[in-house]
Amino acid sequence: MIRRAISLTLPLLMAALSGCNALYAGLIMGMHDTPPHTPARLAADVARYQVPAGQVAVLDTSYLRFVRHQARYARTYEAAKNHGQLLQLLYFDDAGQLVSFHINCYASPQLPSLNLNWNPGGRLNTFPPASQTPPDQLLSFAQLLTFLRTPAGQPLAPAQFTVPPGGYRVVVFWSHTMGRQTRILLRELAQNLQHVPPGQPAPMVLYVNNDAYLGLLD
């Protein structure tokens, strides 16, 4: 199962998990086994988690090779470990650079629910929010886009993701595997989008399902 496989079969995440072992043990409540990835299953999960169907993409499994390769080098190990996490919230500016980055490993579980706290101190009460972990240069939006597919498995056209000056692209990694924790992250994102300043262009939001990626860890 995914909880065991994370610690046994993905060396690039071991450092992260050394700081998250208690977290992942707690996440047994609310997690699911990774479902088989099919368009029909994805459509069911889009409805189950109330994700906007027109804004859904799928993380291609080649992404795992990318983060594993980057994790081989000391200069990019930490960034690769972060970009390999299960739940992610990424904010890219109009130049496609990562300016705010949030991952499950640094979202502390709350007791007694063990739900992840993505908004300590009201971090997500501004847009874009202050970064939870320092943004890196490992993955621009354009680079990330090469690993994303439509629900039918086709590459995404870069032209459809242009934003006006001062605009942002927001990418959230979600999955049925993470169950309740996915719901919490999606709710936090929806609330954060309410804080876009008046007069600022509406952000482009992309909901990236990574169940197929997580399935490689089973």
C-alpha cells in the first residue's frame, strides 16, 4: 500500500519522511489505496471531490523519473524531494516562476483529527500567500506543463495557459489516495482564492490529479 511504499521504495523522499514519519502514520485515517487510473475513475473522483472538470489535468508518470533524477544531485536534492510530495500547492507568477510553494510535509497535523494545517497564522489569508517553503528554480510552470496531460492523456497546449501581466497560475496536486486530506487542501485553496486583491487578474487554476504517479509507489 502507498503508506508502506513511500518509506520502502522511494529513496528520494526518505529525508522528507524522516521529518514526517509521525505525520504519515497519522494519515492512515483518511487515506485510501491508490485507485487504478482510468478516465472513468478520474471523472468519478472529479465529481466526488467537486473539482472543476474544465480545469483538471493529470500528472504523467514520467514525472517520477524527473524528480528521481534531480534527487541524485546534492544541489537539487532538497527541491526534488519537495516537488515529489503527495499534496502540493504552487503559485507561479506571470513569468512562470514559482513564487509560493506549499507541501504536505510542512503542513503540521492537528490533534486530535490529524488533519493537515495548511494555514497556520493565517498564511493563506492573502493572495498570493507567503511561501510555506522557500520557492526554488527547479521547476518553472513551462517545465511542469510538459509533465501534465488532459484526462484523455493528451499533452496540454501551452498557449491556453497564458496569463495577463500581474496574473498568476495556481497548481494544486490532489488525489483520491489522500482522501480527506485532499478535501481539506481543496477547501483551503478555495478560501485563498477569495483573497485575490480587487483589480488583480483572476488567477488561472489547474487541478492536477496525481493518483497515477502515486500508483508507482504501491
